[in-house]
Amino acid sequence: MMNFYQRNLLHVASIKQLFNEIVIKMIIADLYIRVSTDEQAEKGYSQRDQDERLRRYCANNNISINKVIYEDHSAKSFERPEWKKYLIEIKKRNHKSTLVLFTKWDRFSRNTGDAYQMIGLLHKNHIIPQAIEQPLDMSVPENKLMLAIYLSTPEVENDRRALNTFHGMRRAKKEGRLMGIAPYGYINRSHEDGKKYIGIKEPEASNMIWAFNEIAKGHIPADHVRLQMNKREGVSMSRSAFAKAMRNPVYCGKIYIEDYKQEEAYYIEGKHEALISERLFYQVQRIMDKKRKVEGPGGRVLGNERFPLRGLLTCPRCGKNLTASGAKGKSKTYYYYHCHYKCGFRFDSDRLNELFEMEISKLEYNPIIKDLMKEILLDNYKQFTYDIEAKRKSISKEINLLNEKVASARDKYLFDKLDEEDYKEIKRVTKLQIEQLEQELQRIVSESKELDIRTKIENALDSMENLANLYQQGDLSTKRTIGCLIFPQKVEFDGKSFQTPKMNIVAQCIYQYNNGLGNKKNRHKRVKTSNVGLVTSTGFKPVTF
């Protein structure tokens, strides 16, 4: 017979076993099943397979299943729709589960840092994450090292795959093949060997050719060309997409290689068929760059020929900048310079433009200054060409050094002192540098050609004698340039006359008002001005202080 002590030990063991059985029976888990489209295609993962394995595990270990979470999203981060919903649910007090089970740790996360933070968050909410095929007891310190391996392995795998993809795409670009979605006018195709290429797609390709040719004419803005193109074939291309297409060198047969590490960016010839010539492409770029630069002080494009003074005038009532626009009437459109700030000031644009031209016509060329300016410009030109000659010699010397570098590399390659790949790389990089220097040299030489510079200066000074005619016959850019150069500060128009605080100092030396010299003696009685020796007309009245 067992004594009293032995009977007590047996009783305690029975109670402990019963307690463990009850605890095991009380374990409730949530199942997390995640698979992305590429994993399912490449590795054979499927939601059905994961579900079957997780349910079998729970049945063998007496674990009750609370809910099953199906996720179709990448594990690079925890920005997953179903996981976000799960986090909201486990924070509720009535949540029953104490486990969240998944097949492997890469189903949980492929980012080590995010995974550790999420594990900590789950522990705070009394949830233990566990992979049934890679189980870890976190109470054992050494298992934390195994966890780091399980989590970092898929992350390293992702990074390596991304890097291989990047280098593969870059190599394909260097071979002249465009990667990614084909631009408008082209279509993605594949050769028999599986290599991708882009082919011409009609009528989209004809639309782009037409658009480039229309913009090259320079008659209408690029956005108007886009609207007309959209009407031609029922296309619906947005403004930003059209502007991006007009800047895309793919249409002239070029592919852009981005800079990477020590390798500079450059263009190469693509293997696809070009829609337009390089000459037409760069002509369009120049026109679009020129139109972009025609801007006022606020950055707005000033493209309306009716409003050459927009951005130059200020409101006489509130001092804000005047803008301009058209107001549609019953029979025609009326155009005004007006204030933005609801102060009520406005003036007929055609009449104001005429008054400004009248004031420009009162500026008379000072003949005394003409010869002096000619000598000054000639001296400056000589100094400019001297600097250019020094720069030209420096670039020529640099080109010679690069050619010597290639020759030295060739000698080393012939004597087996340099690998073929290294030689080709040195030759390619050096050739690119030489081409860039030669382009710069060609530009400098073209700028320094002296084709009767004295005659050119005389012709330019002669054209300045009739400033009013130059202003009237000039385009929008010319008119704005003349107005801003003569009056660098804002001009105020009160409905009858113009006022400007200061005239350009160079313009003061070159021009004088032809009706003001007779009033020079009485100038101090009539008006206050900061322009010493300059007599104003009745039109431009300096602001008094």
C-alpha cells in the first residue's frame, strides 16, 4: 500500500495533467494565409495548400480555430488591407485568440525591422505569432537568433532579386531595348526568342508625328496641339502626359540611360523604329523651352499678344499687380487690364497699349552716346574672345590627354597587361568624355567667329535709334523685353498717365525725351525726380515722395 505522501504526490500529478489538458483545450488561434500573385505562379504557393496544412496542425494539437485571414498582398511591408483589419480586431477586449498561426515566417513578413516591431505589438495584445513549419520558443534566447535568420533570408532574397532585375533592365537599355510599358504610338511585342521590343502602333504613331510637326511650326501653343490631336482620332491624352511625350527621346530613336554610381547619364541608339528625326525632336524642344521662359514675375506664362504689359503694371488704387483678360459681351469680346483684388480698377487693353507706344515714341536716341557705346562694346568683345581662346586651348589640351589615355590602354591591352573588358570600358567612358568636350569646343568656336563684328555692332546700335518702330513691329517677347529693360520696376497707370519710380540707368544714358529739353531750366518747379538730368514727358511722371 502507498503511504500518505505517495498518495498526495500522485494526486498532485493527476491535477497537473488535468490542468494541462484543460489549458491545451482552451488554446484558440487565428490562421493567417498570405500569397501574392507572383509567388503563386513561381513557387506553387496557394491559399488552399496553406489552409489545409494549418488546419491539420490545429487538429493534431487540439487548437481551436477562431477565424481564417486570407491575404493577397506583398509581405514587403504590413500595409496590407486584411492585416490592418486584424490589428483593429485584436485590440478589442472580447477577442478570444491567443495565437496567430502561419506556415512559414516569410508568410508573416519579408522585412526584418517591420517584423520585430509587429511581433512586439502582437505581444502587447497577448497574441503569439508562430510558424508551424519553423516553430520557435521565444522564451529560449538562442531562438531569437534563429528568428533573425528566418526573417532576414526572404528580405535578402527580395533585395537580390530586385538588384538582378535592375541590372538586367539596365543592360537591356544599353543594348537599345526599351523596358517597361511602350509610350503612346508604340506597342509592346516579343521576338520568337522571348526578347521584348516595341513596335509602331497605328493610328497613334501618326498622331504623334502630326503633333511634333505642328509644334515645330511654332504657330500655336502645345496644349492647343494636344486638343486638336485628341479630336482627330478620339484620343484622350492629358496635358501632363502630352508634355511628357513631347520630351521623350524614344520618338527620335534614342534611349536615355540614367546615371548610376560612377557612370554618367547618356543617350544611345535604340533598336526600335523612330517616328521622327532627331532634328525635328530638338526643334520641338527648343520651341517648348522658349515658350516656357516667356513668364512674368509671378511665374505665369504670358502668351497673349494682346497683353504685352501684363506683369509690368501696378494698380493705382491698391498697388497690386494688374492682370489682363477678356470679357464676353453680346456681340464681341472686350479686353481689359484689370486688378485681381476686386478694387474695381480696369482699363481697355488696346487703348492702354496705344498710350504706352506713344510714350515709347517720345524716347529719342542720344547721338552723343553712340560712338562711345560702339568703342565700349568692341573692347568688351575683345576681352570676351580672349577668354574664349584660353578656354578653347584648355579643352583642346584635355582632349589630347584623353586620347593619350586611350592609346596607353590600347598598348597595355596588346601586351596582355590589361583585360579586354577593362580596355573596352576605358575606351567607352573616354570616348564619351571626348565627345562631350568636342561639342563644347565646337560651341565655343562658333561663338568666337568674328564676321565683321564692327559692322554688326553698328547695325545693332542703328536699330536702337528707332525704338518705337522696334517696339511696334516686335512680337510679344520683344515688347516685353523692351518694356522690362527700360523700366525694371513696376509702372503705374492711373487712367491718364504712366508713373515709374526709376528708369534703367543705361536707358537714361541712351535715350532722352524729345519734348522735355526746353523745360530743363524749370524742372525743379514742376516735378520731383530721382533721375538726374532726365526730363520727363507729360506721360511718364516720376513718383513723388
